[in-house]
Amino acid sequence: MDFTLPKEIETLRGRVRDFVEREVLPLEGAPQYRDEHENLKEEVVGALREKAKAEGLWGFQLPRERGGLDTGVVGMAALYEEASRSPFGPLAFNCAPPDDGNMIVLNKILSDEQKDRWLQPIIDGKVRSAFAMTEPDGGCGSDPSLTYTTAEQKGDKWIINGRKWFITGAEGAQTFILVAKTGDDERKGLTAFLFDADQPGWEIVRRIPIMGPEEHGGHCELRFDGLEIPDENRLLEVGDGLKVTQIRLGTARLTHCMRWLGLSKRCLEIAGEYVQNRMSFGTTLAEHEGVQWMLGDAAKDIHIGRLLTMQAAWKLDQGDFARKEISIAKIHVADTLHKAADTAIQLCGARGYSKDTLLEWIYRYARQARLVDGASEIHKMVLSRFYLKEGGDFFNWG
């Protein structure tokens, strides 16, 4: 097995690392560049993006004919990880959630004409997008069959009524993908649609406060009261809503892993520098055996996560759905991000617990990793089903 990156991807990786070092890291410790939600201000993001475009570092995951670099999923794994050395890096290169996953799925399923209308503005960074599926009060989360937001067809339009919540990036988004109930069949009872923020019949009820720092647009609760969506803005066929979510979430779950690995490495980078300089009982902390165990254990788990992520990326590039591999990577890397942040804070002591480093920011952000895009327990259920079905073939090398 050869994990050597293609020369062009390795060259790009170096350029991405240089850009993050030069343009993004200096913004992290400057409060004047942050908004009230602990993210970069929109104008700062806009300036960063213009610099990234000027250097040809834009849209690693997107087709060349639409302004991207089309690196394949293996290339994305290497570049997303490097971009996420800073939590603000993915924003600079237009590979941050939820736009990242939305662009990937829309590129796969839209016609060229639809791409011009709905996809290209997101690719160009002119608008943001959101994916509206999760619901409150007994509605869907990991189980899409519980969707109660309805889409009722009247002529050539669909009338939407219901509620959604924890919709990432909704505040300020222009383009929305919406999943609604159109029938009672467990597998074919959902349909996906596109709508524009300027359409009447819906509202943002609130921006839900969360424990961790937020993506742009927060995590919002939405209410739909007679939103009209033309049938031409339906995605795939009636009843294909679950298929749309599966197309989106497969790669999206893995891109989360790519970014989380970059943050995990950054945690050890901060801790490693600290323990090599901090003195304790006549030696540096790095010379203490207990400190070495902690660093080594976290580094081991990060390396395992990278191998799992790269294997799943390779399988996706081969046309495989890689469901089993993505679930394994998602479980492991989510745990690893928390472990890396927790270990780094422990090693840095009071400094790690303070806001003098990014560690406390990453620590709070890391807790969501075991929840988003399928809780870890759901992925373990998926793996159990694979194992019970495949038996010994579960462990095939192919």
C-alpha cells in the first residue's frame, strides 16, 4: 500500500500550509477580526478568500470548469487537513461546512442549467447555503423517517409546512436544501427541494445558543408556513429525499474527519512547543516520561485517524460508497479530536485552559464531533449490521 501523495497534490499541500501560516494564523489571536460568535468577521473572510483565489487555492473539491481544482477525495483529505491547521482555514478556501457538503451534492445531481442558478454562486463565494433536515419535538435527527415537515403538491408547486432546527449556517444563507415528507413509505417518503432565502412563507425563529464556537450563520430554528417551491426546484425524483441525504452525508462525514485531523494536529503542535520549553523540577516537561506517554498516545490516535480517513477517501475515488470505512473513520476521528484537545490543555496547564491559545476554542468545538452527521452510537450500529451480514468478510483487505 502506497500512501505517497501525487506530486501535484503534495505541491498544493505545501502551498496551502504556507498560505495558512502567512495569512490565517495571524488572525487567530486578534480580537478585532472576530465577531460576537467567535468566528471571523464576514469582511475578513471576504478578504482572505480573494487572496486564496488570487493564489489559485480555491475549491479543492470542485470541478475545474466551474473554478475549482478537482483534486479527488484523496487530494481533499490531504488539503483539508492542512487547511484546518487553523479553524478558520477552511473558510479561506471555500471548503468549510455546510457549503462544502452542499456544493458536493449539488454538483452531483443538478443539471448544468440548475448548476448555473444554484451552485455557481456558492462556488464563487457570493452566497452561503444551508441544509435543512433535523427537526424538534419528536422530529427527525439520525432517523429521517421521523420527518414531519410536509411538502404537499398543488399543481406545479409544493407547499411546505413544519419546523426545522439546528440548521447550520441558516442565518445569512441564501440557498437552502430542504428535506420534507411527501409520503408514508419509510424509504421513499421524503423528497428534497431547493429554495431561496428571499421566498416568502418561512422564517428563522431563533439562532440557538450552543456550547462551542459557531460556524457562520449559527445553528438556527426555522418555521415553514406555506412556503411555495416550484416543482422544477425538486431534487431528483419524488421520494428520493433519503437518497439526496445519503449522497451528501457520505462525503461530508469524511470531510469532517479531514478537518478534525488538522485541528487535532494543531493541538499537539501547541502542546509540543510548550512542553519543550516549560521547565519543571530541573528539566523540560518534554523530558518527563508521563508527558511523553500523553503526547505519544495522542499522536498515535491521530495517525490511525489519518490512515482510516485516507483509506475511505481512496475507496470513494474508486467509486465505492465506503459506508463502513466512513463510519469507522467518523467514530475514531471524533474521539481523537476531543482527546487531542484535552491532552494539549492538560499539558499546557493554566495556559491551555485560558484564551491565550486556541485550545479551549477547539475543546468546546470538539464536543460536537461525536454528534454531528450521525452520533457515534448510530455509526456503531451501522458497523454492527455490516459485521452481522458479512461475517469474516467484514475484515477483507479490498
